[in-house]
Amino acid sequence: MSEIFAGVDLSKASDAELMSLERQIAHKYMNRLSIPMVLWPLANIVVWLSIWPLVLTGTLSLWVAFPIACFNLLVAYLPSHDAQHDSYARVGEPLRWLNEFIGHASSFLLAYSYRVLRETHLQHHKHANDPKLDPDALFNMADTGWQSIKNTIRSYQPDSAEARSYMDTIVRLGTPNALLGLRDQLIITVIYHAVLFAMAANGLALEAALLWWLPLKLAVIYLRYYLSWAPHVGQGKGRYRDTKSFQSILGDTGTSGMTAHVVHHLHPRIPHNRTVKAFKEMLPILRARNVDLGGH
Amino acid sequence: MGSTAAMDAIVKFILGWLPLWFGVFFLGPLVAEILTRTPLQQFLPSETNNLLIGLSLYQLCMVAGGLYGLTAKLTGRWI
């Protein structure tokens, strides 16, 4: 039990007292740069970029490189996600450049604009589970995990509602940042396809497919399943009602820490690698708030 | 303004028909490579440079990829 709860009877605590305790715990984990979350994207990008020349020079087998690339793309989103919430540094802080660099660089692996991801993700936080305003809601309307996977696969169709969801949000927002995101996405889409086409033109389509195209498709299925569907399926609206905890045979690590996603929605600036610890410390408060803790 | 409108039209054309380009320039060559660079090549004829109406395997795959991409563009679905 956290020392913050010393002498406090949570069953009798008022709403304001619970909020104060929750914030005290959150602040323990926020406002300090997380070095692992800095090293993570840098190492990930270096490894992913390295496997290309290694494969093309015949130093590394394509069949060994493929699962490495899958892993690289699987873990590329979370540092970008931290950056979207200014976890590395806020506007005006000395390390703001690092926040933006990690955000842009990590998102590029996913062939997505960091600005688009940030603008749409902030809308997800603001309107979680709202079918009209949450750009992720469409993906999360699935009773089963398999249905969630099918929703993601549907987003790969050229003209599906899922494929348009993020761009519709960007157009609806119409803010300068959103429009910059649109421009970025255009450039990234052109670069991504130019790389695929150029490699195919040089007899390297298989390499392009197994180092970027297929790993990206598989990674997005995983990301949509654990980072979006699992913590939000069946949830309503409201601070303590829009996200749930859950348990998985893959554990906290195998689910990318999403078992503690509820804490992320409460305090998004907590760096990703500290969220599970913050969740465990916050559990008595979450119980007092009747959060769906999925057996925790 | 004129050049901006022209640029918009070019971008819309390129991105609007992306499934077609993707089929021709990536999926087609990818299928050709899967057929020629994996054990599947044992099922191919020994001569692949003149398979059908003078087209090579690569060219045939690009045509097939293009038709698939065109279908995806027109129907809005790959599968």
C-alpha cells in the first residue's frame, strides 16, 4: 500500500480527497524524463534502419530480418504516443525538440504522420468511446477480439469508413496543426510508396514486403487490438468509465502495458514505462471509484 | 493559385488511384518474386520471358496486379 494512503480511509474519502490522492500518486511518476523511453525509440529506429543494408548485402537472412522488423514496428508506436502527450517535454521546455523528434521519427516507421496521430489521439482522449467524435470508436465497436481484428483489416480496404476515420477527424478539426498533419501524411504516403515501388523495380519487392509492408500490417492489427480495443470495448463515457483494465496471458509486457491503460487515460503524461507501476499504486483509488478493473 | 490548383489535381489523381499504382508497381512484382525466388519456382515453366502474348512473368504479374488494384479502386475493397 502506498505511503500516500497512510491514515486515510478511502471508503469515506470525498471526491476531492480521492482526486487529491490520485494526483499525488500521478505526480510521483510524471515530470521526470524517462531515460528508457528515450533509449527505446532510438534503439528501435537504429535496429530497423540497420536491417535494410544487412539484408540487401546478404549479411542477414530476410527470414531472420522479418520477425525483427515486425517487432520494430510493433514497438514503434508507444514512444510516439508518449510524445503525443508531451511526456518527454512540453512546449517551451528545453527538451521539446526531443519530444518532437521522437514523435516524428517513431511515427514514420508506421508510415503515419505524427501530427495526424497526435491530433486524432487527443480527440480520442477528449471524446473516448463517442461514436461520432472519437476516431478510434469505429475500431472498438467489436464484441470479440476476432471482430476487432476484422475491423482493422477492413481499415486496409481503400474505401472503408475505418480507413477514412482519422482523415475525417483531421478535416473536421481543420486547425493549422491538423492541416500540417495532412500535408505531412501526404509526404509520408508518397515516400512510403516510393520506397516500395523503387525496391520492387529493382527486384527487391520481397525485401520491401517483409521489412516494411507486411510488418506494418501485422503491427497495426496488434496495436489496434491491445492499445485500442481491449481497454475500451464495452466501456461508456466519463473519466472513470471510458477505459477498463484487463488481464491477459501475455501479461503487462506482452500487452504493451495496456492492462494499465486506465491510468494513462487519467494521467496521460505519465511515461509509458511507469504506467503499470502507477496503476498498481493507484489501485485502491480506482476501486473506490468503481473502475472496471478486470479482476485486478 | 493556378499552380496550386494544378498541384492539387495531380496529388488527388496520384493518391486517388493509389490502389492501381500499388497493384501494378508493388503487388505485381511481389507476386512475380514470390514465384521466382521461392521454392514455388519449381512449378514454373523453364522459359518465363514469353509466357502469354509475348509477356514475361513479371509483366504478366504487373498486369494482373494492375487489374486487381483497379478492381480495389472501383469497388473500394481488396478482399
